Amino acid sequence: MSVITIERKILEKNDEVAGRNRALFAEHDLFVLNVVSSPGSGKTSILERTIEQLRGKVSLAVIEGDVQTDIDAQRVARLGVPAVQIVTRGGCHLEANLVHEALKNIELQNIRILIIENVGNLVCPANYDLGEAMKVVVISTTEGDDKPLKYPNMFCFASVLLINKIDLLPYVNCNIEQLRLNALSINPNLRVFETSCTTGVGIQTWCEWLLQHTTHPE
Amino acid sequence: MSVITIERKILEKNDEVAGRNRALFAEHDLFVLNVVSSPGSGKTSILERTIEQLRGKVSLAVIEGDVQTDIDAQRVARLGVPAVQIVTRGGCHLEANLVHEALKNIELQNIRILIIENVGNLVCPANYDLGEAMKVVVISTTEGDDKPLKYPNMFCFASVLLINKIDLLPYVNCNIEQLRLNALSINPNLRVFETSCTTGVGIQTWCEWLLQHTTHPE
């Protein structure tokens, strides 16, 4: 497909800027997550629970990426965390230069963990490095257990998989063991957590790991 | 964003081929749907229920678009319907020329309705005309009621909205009336159906409308 070839130049340019972001993050000892998923998997809800859990333990900031609206940044800002909204106006993924611009609105020296919530899209954001330390892919049980096989790139590039909405397992056609196996068949190094933002199950485990990992990266 | 400008040429070329597809469909009196949604909203399940419901009443064929795997085409083929799989190998949407190629594998003169299931992506496929008569956007209740506001393009270009997985409403944070209002605020002409592939609710109503619409388009 023609898009692939034409996008190569864009990707090279993007990688260059991502490198500059990464250097900036290192300079400020900042741990950066790039959170990716389909629309409606629960990225923002996980952010909210993570902020609640880590409040008082570590300083956080958030960059929200959306095609349209600042609904998500408003949700996060309500929790008293610095939040910057990037509206892509139709763009299907965040790019490193958009993040670079957004960083100008955050006092990096006061922050330890920066969470970037990408546009809801399980395909395109896989190809765009933002300078993050790791990609966190979120999938909800309602999406079915075959998704890692059908959208392998995102699972390939991610370090962490959060299987969200596990409270809905009794009502949906999703075998969570098969989902886990499918994801690990694509990327055996994925660290997998099971979460529910409704019941709160798994949030503490995920946050403890994140905090530990921020302080002592593997 | 640089992608937007560079993609203009691709879009022009795509529209040209989409026009050729549309002429071919008209020549064969073929009604063509382009079904779009996030991953895991239930596009393939709706296809299966639609095929079961319309079997014996109208002749159908399916083109399946996926980033990877032919899982979906296999599911559809099991129901005895001609099915062609397009694997985009990382591509985030179907393009008109891919559909044009796939059409060579379908005996168009024997078919009345062609359903194209696009790659699971609520952003990019909005911009690519495939030559279809209408776009059908599927959203599941588990994705939340704000998605039409956050991903407006797809709702803007669609003629039909299927709100799927309504059996899960008691368990999820989704106000279906608000979802409907949000969608109609983007596109007041959307024809909205509520469906569940688990209980079968709404499938018959949707299929009767489709059959009626195929025979007597508005």
C-alpha cells in the first residue's frame, strides 16, 4: 500500500524528534508512559485510578491525545494533576513533535512520571515513537480474546499489557487465558496485569509495579 | 500535522478508484455496505447474525479487511457465504484499490448485497471511500457514550449507526440515550439501531430495514 512508503519519511523525522524528547526526559529523570488502546478500552479510567493510587507517593503529569474534544484532559485535571490536551483534529495518532510542543506547558523539573494517553487507535500509534520509556497497551475483555493476533504490532512494541474490564468477564465471550496466551505469543516479554476500574481489582498491583519500576527500572 | 497534507494525494487517487468501484457496483445492481468500528465492537458478529437472518432472502458476499490473520473471513465462510480476505499487513484502513482487487474473486452477477468489513479503527477508515452505498458504524455500549464526540468524523460520514452489545448495559457506564444524542448531534441523519449479537435483540429490525433499503433505496 502506498501509505507505507510515503510514511517512511514521516517516521524518520518523527524518530528524530522522539530522540530529542527522550534526551529531555532523561535530563529531568522523568519516567514516561505511552498508553495506547482502541477507543473505549478504559485508558482514561485507568489513568484516573492510577493517579488516585499514586497521589502523595510520586509527582505525575498527563498529556492527553484526542482527535477532538478535551473531555479526557478535563477528567484528569479534576484530580489535581497537571494535564495538557493535544487535539489532533482528525489525526489518528500522536507524533513526537506534538508531544514536544505540549511539554512546554509542563514544569518537567517537578514531575517524576509523565503519562501520555494516545488517541484511541490500536493500529497507527504503534509506529510512532514519542520518546517514551515504555508503551502500555490496554485491551478490554469486551473486545474478545483474538485481538492480539489481529492487531499484532501494538502488542509487539508494548512492554506492558493491561487487560481491563475483567468485571465483565461473566457476560462476554472472552477467554482471558487465551487472550493472555495470544498476547504472549506475539510478545513473550509483555508484563501482563488484569484490572477493573469499576471494582478497582488489580489497580494497586499495577501501580505498585509502576512505582517500583520507576524507581528501579529493569 | 504533516500526514494530513501528504495524504491528500493518496486520497485523491483513492477517490478515483472508489468511483470506478461505484460504477461497477451500479452496473451489477449491487448494494454495498462499508462496516466500520473500533476493534472488538462486534462487526464480525453482526455480520454473522445478518447473514443468518438474510439467508434465503437475498444473495450476499463479504470482503473482510484485517491488519493480520484471516480469522474473520473464516468465520464468515463457515456460513456458506462467498468471503474474500484482504490482509493489509499493518495498514490501518482499507483503500479502494484493495477492494477493487478483491472484487476479482467474487462473481458479482450472482450477488445483491456486498458487505465490506473494514479494519478495526474508528479514525482512519472515515477518510477512505471504497465506492460503497453507505458506511455503517458500529459502536458497543462498553466503549462509553462519549465516543461520537471524541471520534466525530466516522459518525459524520456514516448513514447507519448500530449500537451493539446492549445486553451489557446493566454492567457498564453508558447512558444509551446520551450516546444516541451525542451521535445525532454530530449527524442528525444517522439511522440508529440497537443490537445484541448475544441475545439477538434488534438484529431482525436491522436486517428488515437493510433488505427494504436494498430493494427501495431512499
